[in-house]
Amino acid sequence: MLTRILSSIGFEKRATNYNPVFAPDAWGRAGIAAPYASAAAVLSNLSVAARCVSLRSELLASVPLKLYRKMPNGDRERVTDHPLANVLGDLANPLMTSFEMREFLVRQLDQTGNAYARIERNGNGQVAALWPVNSAMVTVERLESGRLRYRVTQPGQRGPVILLQEEMLHIRASSEDGLLGRSPIAIARGTLGRAIAENQTALTLAANGLRPSGVLEHPGKLSAEAKNNIAQSVMEQASGPAKTGQPLVLEEGMKWGNASFSAVDAEFLASRVLSNEDCARIFGVPGGAVGIRDSVSYGSAAADAQALVQNCLQPLAERVEQAFMRCLLTAEGRRSYIIEHDLRGLLRGNMMERFAAYRIGREIGMYSVNELRKAENESAIEGGDSYLQPVTLAGSSAPNNEGDDV
């Protein structure tokens, strides 16, 4: 009564020992924090996340990365005699292939949000090699001039190595400040933390599956010693892999009551499926590409392959290409050269679809025979550089090439 009176005249006193567990939105739920979702924890506990990281890095590294020269008429031509072309498509350095280097960079990008490689240049200032640098060893600093400086701590050295902006290849994931990128793991650490917790719960259920969890009911009153003896007897009967599935023998009218919940009762299996789908969505990978699908038809597999390139690899390729051009080419070089992935190989489809598309491209005059043969890794043939011109588009004096071989 006194409390109500004091509250009515403005002297209400609130508790200072507030506990969020007792807040209305937490009633009926335990306040258990999810595990910390570090990159190592995610990749070692979540197979779908590990597969997404490996799929993105391996696929993009397997796609040809080419150097093109811009032509005055707007066209471009492939460059193969430039030192940078060798770094991009053959050997990144004397110890690593281009595939290995780009796989390393994309894995670092997905795990830490930043990928680094030290740039080695020849006497002409051209890029001669790229050397990988672990993201955990790099500290990025912004100078007063606005330029960046990189401190690299290497094992076995007394102090950090200072690299200037022109000496470091830096690829950022999505960034909040334009200086450092954030990985998908860091952005979605809450969801991935819950997925790790579910995985640990599954391991706990599997570990305890060999032991009963329940209540023993006895019609009479037992002493403390008798209770301990009965509990020890039950554990001896049921513990161990060799005793899995064996029945319990209870005496003196005792009854067994199950006190544990099953995975089905808690919809645990469904929640794990949802966690796997969340992992795929976080990395932008279609579920079918990482095996999340009950049944796979040809149409669904083709749609997943298309979505994998358009929604996952294409943005990733653009991010890598523009970082390469920013860091590996000078301002003059960016006006003369283009670095680009060739993603057409991932969209080839089956042979019937490819040849049907080739036929259409040939008949409308878009491709020559040799260009189509080159797309199939076949050698050129004599007279295969001519183009067809449809009759409906040709002028009265234009030659008719309909008789050329396809």
C-alpha cells in the first residue's frame, strides 16, 4: 500500500539490478549467448559455409583473367606479351601459379574482408610478381595526405615492414569506411553463431545418445546410499557404445520416465536445414550448388548454374578486376588496358545448347566460323574468317555469302 501511495505522487523507485533475462521478450526462453563466429570456427563447424568459401575461390580462380588493350576504334585486343599478362594468367610469382594466388586472395576476402599481396615491379615499373600476405599480419594506416600505408608483421623479423600504396595489392569486401572491408562472416556473425550453436547441440545429442536421460520412479522411500547404488547400476547397464540398444532391467517396481526431448520434437532437424540455407544465402551461393536440395532436375541445376554466375561470381569478379586495375596499373595504364575475367566458360551449357546458339550467331552474321571454332578450342581453318550477311539485311549490291560453310 505504501509503495502504491509513493508511486502515485511521483516517488516510484525502480530496481537497479536489472536483468534482461526477465524482460517480457525473454520470458520462457533461456538467455544463452551464441558462440563467437570467427572465420576458423565457421569453417570448421559449418560444412556449407566451408563449401561456399571453397566454391567461390576455386571457381573464380579457374576462370581466365585476361589483359586487354583498348583500341582507338573502341575495340580491344588480347595482350600476351606484357609482364602483367603473365602474372594474371600464368605465374603470379616463381612459387605460385595464377590459380593459386587468386584462390588465396578470394579465400582471404571471404574470411577476413580484405586480401593483400605485395607487388614486385621490374626496372620499367611494370608488375613482375605478386606475393601473398596474410590479412592478419597487415595494419592499414591513412596518412595526412589521404594515401594509405601498410604495416606488415612477418614471423622471424624484428620489426614490421612498411609498404606504400603502390607496393600493395588490396582487395576490399563491402566496406563501411572505404578503408577496410567486412567479410560475409563478420556481417552475419549472429546467424552463423547460432548455426554453430546448433551444430554443437547436435554433437552433444550424438555424444549423449548412448546414455539414457530420464527419471526412475520407486514406489517406496530410498536412502541416499540406495539412490546412488541404483543410479550407478543404471549407468553401468547403459553406458558405452557396446551396450547401445540393450534394455534396462529395473527391479522392485521401479519405472522409467523419459525426461529428454528428441530432435524431432524440438524441430531440430528443420532448424539445421534452415541454418544451411542461411549459410548459402550469406555467401550468395544457390542452395543447389552446395547440395541443399532434396531432388535436382536438369532445369533446376541449370538455373542454379546461371544464378551462381550472375548473383555470386559476377559481382566478385568485378570487385577483383577493379582492385587489380586500381593497384596494378597507373593512371595512364588504366586508359590503355583492361583487366577482365572471362566468365563465358561457366555459362557454356551442354553441347546441344551451345551449337544451337552458335548456329543463330553464325546465321545473323555475328560470328565467323573460326571464331566459333576458337570458342570450342579448335584450330582455325582456311577461309573461315568470313561472315554471313542475311538476305533481308543485305543491299542489292552486297555480296551474298549464304553458300559459305558453317
